[in-house]
Amino acid sequence: MGKPLNYSYYPGCSLHASASEYDLSTRELFNVLGIGLTEVPDWFCCGATPAHNVDELLSLALCAKNLELADKVEGDMAVACASCFSRLKTAQHVLGVSDVKRTQVEKAIDAPVKLDSNVKHLLEILAKDLGLERLAAAVNKPLSGLKVACYYGCLLTRPSDVPNLDCAEAPTIMEKVIEAVGAETVAWTHRLECCGANFTLSRPGVVIQLTNAVLESAKAAGADCIMVGCPLCHGNLDIRQKEIEGVYNTSYGLPVFYLTQLIGISVGLGADKLGLDAMMVNPMPLLKEKGLL
Amino acid sequence: MHPENQKHDFEPKIIAFVCTWCTYAGADLAGTSRMQYPANVRVLKFPCTGRIDPVFILKAFQQGADGVLVSGCHPGDCHYIAGNYHARRRFAAFRKLLEFIGVDLGRLAFSWVSAAEGGKWVEVVTDLTEKVRAMGPMVEFKALALEEQWSGAIDTPELQEAYDAI
Amino acid sequence: MSRIGVFICHCGENISRTVDVERVAQEVGRLPGVAFSTDYKYMCSDPGQTLVKKAIQEQKLSHVVVAACSPRMHEKTFRKAVEAAGLNPFLCEMANIREHCSWVHENREEATVKAIDIVGMMVERVKKNRILPTITVPVTKRALVIGGGIAGIQAALDIADCGHEVILVEREPSIGGHMAQLSETFPTLDCSQCIMTPKMVDVANHPKIKLYTYSEIELVEGYIGNFQVTIKKKARSVDEDKCTGCGVCMTKCPQKKIPNKFDQNIGMRTAIYVPFPQAVPNTPVIDRDNCTWFKTGKCGVCQKVCGPGAIDFEQQDTLIVEAVGAIVVSTGFDLYTIAEKPKGSPIKGYGEFGHGKIPDVIDGMTFERLASASGPTGGKILRPSDGKEPKQIVFIQCVGSRAREKGISYCSKVCCMYTAKHTMLYHHKVHDGQAYVFFMDARTPGKSYDEFWRRSIEEEEAVYIRGMVSRLYQKGDKIVVMGSDISVGVQVEIEADMVVLATAIQPQKGADALAQKLGISYDKYHFYSEAHAKLRPVECATAGIYLAGACQGPKDIPETVSQASAAAAKVMALFSRNQMEREPIVARVREAGCVGCFACKKVCAYGAVEEKEIRDRQGNLIKVVAYVNPGVCAGCGTCQATCPSKSVELDGYTDEQIIAMIEAL
Amino acid sequence: MIKKKMIISQETMDVDFVRKVEALAGTSVRRCFQCGKCSAGCPMATFMEHPPNRIMRLLQLGQWQRVLAGRSIWYCVSCETCTTRCPNTVDLASIMDALRKLSWDSDGASKESYVQLANKLFLQNIRTYGRQYEMRLAAVFNVKSGQFLKDLMLGPKLIAKGKLKMFHSKNKNISEIEKIFTRIEEMRKKGDAL
């Protein structure tokens, strides 16, 4: 065993509402794995896409504020949401290269900008800090026979030099993590294509078209389910799946899991501890068929 | 505003010791590309950084330089096979010495600038100039030189005693 | 007392625009020792040089400082002029007030003050300059050519035809290089092999050319006119003198499934092989990594079937030392690969194009092998994955080239033309197929080049789409090409059977290591640097070494051949003399001070420092001191900076001169 | 659609606007050499009247009115594909951010309204609550955009699944968020920030 792992935990807004099962399963899983999570006290919204879309300075200031808050908690910063992760990483990157913007942000938050803390997505913590071997050792119900389509979406890896999680064009970190707990992965074409993200509110028509292409590709590759690490991707793939099936007159029936839910199953956590009942596409038939619940 | 047009209270004197094959050529390239950098630097050309004796750096500081830059070919690219490696080793030791005698190492910069790196030359020169400008004039050696002049005479009993003891 | 003349050049307006040259002349004129100071519009012009010469004679000048451009530009010019006026050329120095002053500063006052400082420094320096006699050295009239592609072959033949001996070294088992791999060549569509192989045979048969194939340069010592080159001849495992080239060994070798690099790994070869049938020399090589004998100690079939008994499993690498007077470097190019690059490499691969894992996404050279009549498919265009003929073929230009995000920002120069050629070859071979080309702009300068490109569109019906491709992915047995047509402003999607990428031209792997052995400079991409981009394009800054072909930058065949002949002409000019002069910038030992610690010997990279015994008249040894061989010394001065007793001095860069410059500030 | 002729002169090419975009985006506009790779990979290109490469071209020509008047910039979903693949390392996603900001500042330059409305509500929510309040965001959006029935069937299901919270607790340090907003506003008023 290495030294104990402890992180400051930044769940992000979605995890307190539409993605509450992601929050629940993360806390439960990390508890089982012996990884300490201390929620950043009184964290704010990172600004998400709307803030940087129209007001970069505000976006940077919000992120800088959160980095400052997280600094009070010991350990690197663990981030669950891909969008929050991307915003925090981008802010660190931009504030690191632009003196002008750093000065402005320092004025806005009335505090020095802290850039040295490590912001890590849950995937990184599982794959690198904990390590695949230790993760595999915690498994007591391997996900054998489950074919998973790992969906990265946009913000976990892009652009190449900002998140530094994995190669922007040919990432493997999700596959490695889920294979470590016994699942099979499928090779598919749309794992990096955009789902439409926050257009789900303003332009749902666009989302339906883009998300359909993603679901179609996963289905064609023979996947049983999709795994994501982003509440927005999840929202579009899971919540809108029924609607998409209606529009395109087809049937996918692909449960969409958060990575923590699937790994949670493999370490023996029950459905109630993983929030499986919150999923719109019911995963129970699939899990029963594979003998996983 | 263009940095060239800004007026400063203090214009540092920067001396650059460069090798002819890489950095001198790189500085030439900055010229042919019409890049702009502060006019504070004076360049001394050597065949190779291997030729640069640390004494020259001390001499430069003594002559009133506020900053010194030593620049040559990238490791592995020396026109004379290995001169820059010898230089690197020599200056690593020399830095310790300078530090020991109380010179702020921020005044002394080492860099590798190749013949193709006009932009890097501009960056290195600008950075050092601005850094030294912020540090203010180099007073240590000037004071020493002054001291040197009036301490020529043995004018205290303690000094006389020490002198006799030698 | 010295009588220094200072000459300030306006360089048209290049200097005088920002530097007040008259003020510089005035202020410098007041410095002690300066007897004459003036300015002139073009100092390097004939009247300018005459001005310098006249002043030397009329003013009885003892030293000269010319304040003008970089000494790298015109030092030779002015030193020659000074010599013509009767002064030792090394009593003339240049002050660089153009590249280092007028061009890089805008503020007139600051630039003028700096120019005065620079000239003042050089005035103090030149006072301490000493008369240096020129050193003459003999010229060895043999040339070394490194790299046996079309550039090396052309240079070797030209030099050898002039009656000089040439040593041609090639890393691969055969000469021929990349040109031997090509199918047909633009813009005439003549077969590459047909024009290449006769030249290869000429090399093999030339009495003045000594050919070392499967050999590499190990070490280069010496200097212009007098190089010693150590060549490593790798063990071929076949005795070249005994082998008749009958080829029985290759037909009998049981290892038949080794990807042939010459065929871009789509064709197969045996473990004992020649890379292609027309190889020169036609002597096989045993690939020891794949040979059963070398792996297991069993087999030996080739040895059994070889009539002349040429197979020699015991052969070792050998080192050969050759003396040459000039070196032509013609190591050529390598193709960029879209595969993922190892960590630390500045060049990235293309993940968006599948990192080379989609089998039917190939590069231009692989297409050449498919189109070549002597290639693995006999000249049929077939997919590597399933051997089917592609009916929809997509060509993508500028892959790697002009992509600073991937680490390469230059244009590879030949891709526009060879892709146009590819579309033609494809159309000739697959009549019912359609070729599409994604491109940014077509760069076709060259005789009959643009006409050739237009022909590919107008007559051979290639569809050119102006726009780049964002992503390629496999869907079933098709490759989906996600592109855009920026002329129309819409996204374009093509389901292709095969995709050909015009990947960037890069220098050969190991180009940097060879440059370090040769002591020549290279750019950040590892292309070798010429001495002057316009006026000395085939010479290296290092005297006696010349460049030919794509090792200096991307080039097509006609250009490569021209440069090779030009390099050969430079070598022949050097060989027209029995003796040559070299710069007398060498180190000298002050024997009285030398204590014989030989720290200088340890740091000298050239082995120029020798031990010299000093004896009295009776022959008793007094001490051993260092001695610098002026023929071998390259003039770097590392010994001087190292010498603890300051007993060695580099002429032209003495401590006295340097300190004088520092004190001038 | 009538396309107005572009009169090009030093007066009509608004270099100042382009400099502002470059300062905000921290990337060069001139560097683009119109290869079109951004447009080839953009998931939203089919919804845009000007594909991304043309936005860059119009910017290079200083024709910002044409850029801001369209919907294209509001259809960018910030997926960063263009930035990732640009051979010239032009950060187009950041340029889109900068353009949206400048359009936002000039108040209603574009006909696009839904995305702008969603953004506005989102930022208002942050200012009021410190965190996002998805239920309120969706409800107000539907009311303000006049799409009362949009996703009508989805709402109750989400509530049942616990995915939409009816109530939202405010941050304890909520005053700090308001300070950040006002400090930024003041900086802009004084001209200390764009």
C-alpha cells in the first residue's frame, strides 16, 4: 500500500441536482477504495460554459475563487464533472501564461491567484494516483462480459495542451480503468464527438441530432452500455435517449453509467449506493442478464 | 506602447559574451528579421563559449556592467564539438563562486541560442535587461573598486599588524 | 602609437536611418589612436573599398575598423581590401552596427549611442591585434560523398569524371535512395527506375569511385583539405569478392515473410536479401535480426546452396580510415509518420487520422511502391488490408507539413506535384475509379509544373477540394473522410476505399548525430544549414564540407541533381589547388609559463595538443610542455580558458584583446 | 439572401476590433491560413451560416459587423475540436468566446436569442445563488422564451428521479460572489479590463 490518498472534492452544481447519482456513487466508491474526499467548503459554480462563452474574465475569476477555496483543504483537487474540470484547468493555463489576465483576476477576487494546486479528474485519480493494480485488487465482482462504450466527449481531453489527462485524439484512460475492473470495451467511432452539451436547454433540436449519432455509433459497435465522466454528456445521452428514439423511430436501450457507478458495481456496492434508480434508461435488465446485480 | 519608447530612470548596462557560430548568428538573424529589443546590450564575439574565461565576467562587472549574458550553441550542437560542454561545467562552478562573494545570480544569465533562434535571442536579451532593470544598478563591485583605491595605504594599527604578520 | 582608420557605412539607409553615422564618425574620431574617421554610403562597394585602401596609404594607417554589417557578411571583403593596401588582413576588424544595432532598435538616440560604443570597443580591440601570417596546408585530392541517393550518385559521378577519387558511403545495402523507390516522375512521367539504374551502374563501374554500402560514418577528424574519416563497414555476412549475385541463396531462404523496408513494408523479403532486384551492388545482406541461423544457430541453408562459398556467418563489422580533402553530405530525407511519436519528440503524430492504425490509410511513398511496376503488387493499385482495388481514393495534402501544431511549419515542396502525379497514375490504372484531393493551395512553380497539375484535373478528372480534413475513421471496410470545401462553405464527407497522405519531408533519422560528427550546423528540424541562403547555398559554414539534396531542405529531383553538380563543382575548385590557405586563428603555447599540466590536452576536442620536450644544450630534459599543432587546431580557444597558468593564447582572441574591449565600456 | 459587396479599405477594415478580439482570446487572427480544418470537424458547422473558417476570414478582413450579425458564433458549442486540430495553433474556441463577449456587450447585435437568453439566466443564477439552480434555470428559460411546453413531459420525470430539486440552498459566503461581479463591473467602467 502506498501513502493514504486524500483530496479536496469539488462536485460542481450538476452533482447537487441532475447528476446526484454521480455524487453519491463517487462518495461511496472512494469510501470503499479508501480514498479520502473533503468537500471544498462553500464552493461556487465554476461558471461552466455560459460564463466563458460571454465573459472570460468572470469565468477565470470564478475558477480562481474556487481554486483559492480548495487551497484551504489539504490534498489535490478532485473534480467529477468534465466541464468543471475543463474550466479549472483552462483557468490555470490562461492565468499561467497571461500576466494581464492574472492581474485582472486578482483584482476581481481581491486575492492572489493560486496556480500550483493539482486539479485532477476522478479518472486520473483512479488510473494514476491509485493505480490500475490497486483498483483491480479492490474488485470482487468483475464486470465480465459487459461491453462498455467509453464516451469521452469533448472536455476531458481537449484542447491537447490544457487538461493533460490523455492524448486528445486517441485517449485510452477510460478504457484502461474499466478494463481493470473486468469489463470489455468496444472500439467505436464517436467516442470523441460532441453531444451538444449545454444546448440541451437552448437548442434541444441540435442536441438530439448530435447525440443520436453518438448513440447510433455505440450501438453499431455492439456496446451494452455507455460510460461517461460528465454530467452534461450523461444528461443528453440518458435523459434525452427516449426522445431521440422517438424522433428517429429507432430503439437503442443503452444504459448510460457514470464511471463511478460501473466501478462501484465491480467493488460490490449495491444499487441504492450507486443511485442506479436515478437513471432514465433502466440498467437493471442488463445488469441482471450479466449477473452483476 | 512599444517597450523601446518607454523612458526609464535606470538603463542597465548589459554585456553579452557569445559564440560566433550559434548565438552571434542568431543575433544576426534577429537583425535580418527586424525584431526589436532593448538597446542596452553590448555583444562580444568569441569563437566558442569554451573560450570564455570567467575572469571576463568578473572584469565586466568590475567595469560597470549591471548584467552579463553568456550564450552559445545548444548542448550537442557545438561547432567545435564540445566547447560548450566545457563552458557549461566551468560556469556551473563559477556561479557558486559568484554567489559566495555576494553577487546576485539574477545578474548573470546563461542560455543556448542557435543560429536559427533570432526570436529566442530577443527574448533572452529583453528578459535579462528587464530583470536587471528591476534589480537596479550593480553596486557591489563598484564599491569594492572604490575601497581598493583608498585601502592602498596601511593607515590603521590593526592593518599594519596584520601586514607585518604575513 | 597606432594610427587607426574608422570607416562607418550607411548601408544605403539601412544603418543611417536609425544611426546618426556622422555623429558616430565624429565621436569615434576623438578616441586616442584614431587617426582617421569617415562615413560613406556603401562601404562594401568598389568605390567604398577604394576609399578604405586610399586612406590606408594616404593616412599611413596601422589598423582599420569598418563599422557596417555583420562580420559574417563582409569581414572577408574588407580584410582582402586591407591586404591589397599593404596591411596584414588581421589588423582589420568589423563593428556590427547593422544586424546588432540599426535593425533592432528604433530610437535614434539610443541606437547612435550604442553604435558609438560598438565601434569604440572594436577600436580598443584592434589596437591589440597582431600581425598573423596565413597558414597554408596541403590538399588531399580525394572526396567523400555521404549518402548514395540521386544527390550522392550525381556528385560522385561528377567529381570522379573530373579525374578525382571519390569514396561513396551508403548506409543501406544498396545505393539508389528514395528515387529508386519511385514509380514514375513528374512532370514527364518517365519511369524512375529507367533513368536511375543506369546511373547506379555507372557508379559501380567507375574506376575512380570506391563504394562502401551497408556502411556508416563513425568519426570525422581534421579540416578542409585534410580530413580523416573513419567508416564502419557493417558485417554483411556475405563476402563481396566471392559473391556472384546469382541469387540462389534468396530463393532458398526459409524466412520469407519479413516486411521489406524498400517496399514500405507492404512487400515481403527473405532474411538474406537485396532490397530490390536492380540493387547496386548486387550482393545480398543477411538481416541478422531475422535470420534463423543467427537466432537459433540452426539452418545455414544459404551457406549450403552458395556455389562460390560467399556466405560468412563469422564476418565482423570493420573500421576503415580514409583520408579525403572534401566532403559532400547528401543524406537525403525521411518521411514524416502519422503514428504516435515517442515522448520527448517535438513532432506529434496525427491522432485524428488514426495514428497509422487504419490499414488503408497510407503515405505517398507507399502509393509509389503500389504504382511501381517492380513493386509488391506488380504495379496494381490494391488495398493493403484486403487486396481489393480502391474505387474511391482520397489524397490529403499537407499532412505534417505546414502544421506548426504538429511541430513542422515548413512546406515540403514536392507533395503538390507528386499528388497530381498520383491522381494521374491512379486514373491510368483504375479506369472506373475516382480520385479526390483535399488541398489548401497548389504550389507548382517549376518548368511545366503548373500545366501538369492542371492536366490532372482537366484531363485525368481528379476532383480537387479546397479544404483540409479534420478526421478519418474506419466504418466497415470504408474510411470516412470528414472534410470541408471552403470555396463552397460546406462540410464534405467521403466514404473512401483508400486514403493517401502526402506526409512531410523530414531529414533522415540521425541527421543531427552525423552533423555533430562533421561539425556542421543544422536548423531546428535537423536540416543542414548552408553558409549563406542565397550566395553560398551548397557550402556549409565549416570549410571543406558541401551539401547536396534534401538533407538541406525539401527538394525535387531536378533541384537535387543541380545542387549535387554544384557541390561537385565546389569540390573540384578546391582540388584545383595543391595548397590552400586557412585562417590563422590557432592557439599558441607560451612555453616559459607552461607547467605541463596538460589540462588543455584534456579539453581539446581535436587532439591538437601534443607533448613537447624541452632540453638544454646537453640534451638533458628540462620540462615537458604543451604544443599546439597549428594544422589540427580548429581555433575554439577552450584550451586558453582552461589553462591555469594562462600560458596558451588563441591568436585573434587574446586575453589582451578581450579585456581591451571590456574596458572600453 | 442579398450579399452586400465588401468594400475593402483601411477605413473599412476595423483593425482595432480585431486587436480587441486577439487580446481577449490570447491568440492570433492573422495566423490562420484558411485550410478549413476547423470547419471540417465542427459538429455545429451545418447549423451555421458562416462556417468557422469563414468567421476567421471575415475577422482577418476586419468585417466584424458581418460576423456579429449572424448566428454562427452563438451556435458554437465550445467543444474545442477546432482548437485541438488547428495546424496553426489558432485558438478558435477562444476567439468565439471573445466574439460572443463583444456581441453581448454591443447588446443584441445578433438575431440569435435562445442561447443568449440561456447564458444570461445562467449567469444571473450564479450571481443570486452562487451555484447553478437547474430547476429555476429551465423554468425561467421556458417562460422567457415563450416555449411553455418545451420538455413538458420531461420535468416531472426528472423530479421523480431526484434530478431536479425544487428548492435550492444559498451559499453561506454568497456576498463574495456579488463582490466578484461588482469588482469586474467597476474594472470595466474604469477601462481596466475589456
